[in-house]
Amino acid sequence: MGMHRTHRRHMEREDAIETMAKNHVFKARERKRRTDRMLATVKAGKLPYAPTVMSWLSRKLEKPAKKITPEDVKTLLT
């Protein structure tokens, strides 16, 4: 006989929680690296930026990429 379904699901949940805890460290580092990289790109250039940078700016400023102005970018940099 196999493992009971509820026990198996419980073990899967525990494994998922453990995996998320391990990955949290790596993902936090990657987010910091991405933020640093994007800020360096924003400081070096001017609108319009590459699509990846515009997407990142859009998420940070909570605005559609079409509506981002140079003043919005300045507020982010300060």
C-alpha cells in the first residue's frame, strides 16, 4: 500500500516550504543585482530606454510605460 493521500500532501507542502526558504536567499540577491543594474542603466541614459528597463520602471513607478516622463525618472533616482 502507498502513503495516504493527506499525508503525502502534507509532506509535499513541507517540501515546498523548505524549498521556498532556500530560494528566498538567492532570489533576494538577484533582485538586488537587477535593481542595481537597472538604476545604472537609467542613470546612464535617457528616455526611451530598452523594453526591459521600461518594464522595470513601469513596475517601480506603478505607471504604464507610455506615461513615464523624465520627471518620474528623476523622482525615482532621488
